[in-house]
Amino acid sequence: MDADLATLLALLGSAPLMADLGTEPFECEPGRVRSRMAVQPRHLQHSGVVHAAVLGTLAHHTMGAAAQIMTDRLFLPAEFKFILLRVAHGHRLECHEPRSSPVAC
């Protein structure tokens, strides 16, 4: 698949959960996708921080999109694990892979 943003927007826009969360890719190149979403009250835990399920979903979908544009095949991981180093709060989340590890949000 060509790593153009219009194609990626159409691909991710066809995922109902991602549309409901309000996620959107904003940058891509082969093997690399950056996505973002505005944090809404429905994304929060009772304590006021972003729910871990939202973070995991954003990371999972961003990683899957990056793999898909490299392989031109549907990418579904057999196992998915993420480690939270701190809570997320604020008005916007961005997800991308740092240079030294797979994916960070």
C-alpha cells in the first residue's frame, strides 16, 4: 500500500471504533504512522485520567496501520501487551513510535 495520508485516512476512517474515539492519522511514511485524538469526557476513568483501554486502542490501531502500509496486508497481532509508565491527561493524545522502541503514546 502506498503510504499516502489520504489512503490511510480512508482506511482508518472505515474502522467504526476509531471513528467513535475520534482518532485520525496525521503523518505517515512506510512503516511509520502518527495519529492523534482529542480527549473527551467519555475517554476518562472515574479518577479523571484517560482510560488505559483508550490508550491501548490508539496504540494498537496506529501500530497496525504502520504494519499494514508496509506489507499491503491486513495486520492483526496474535498478542498485544503494553506497559503504562504514567497516566495520560490533557486535551489531546498523539501516538507514534519513538526511535528506540516500538510505539509510544
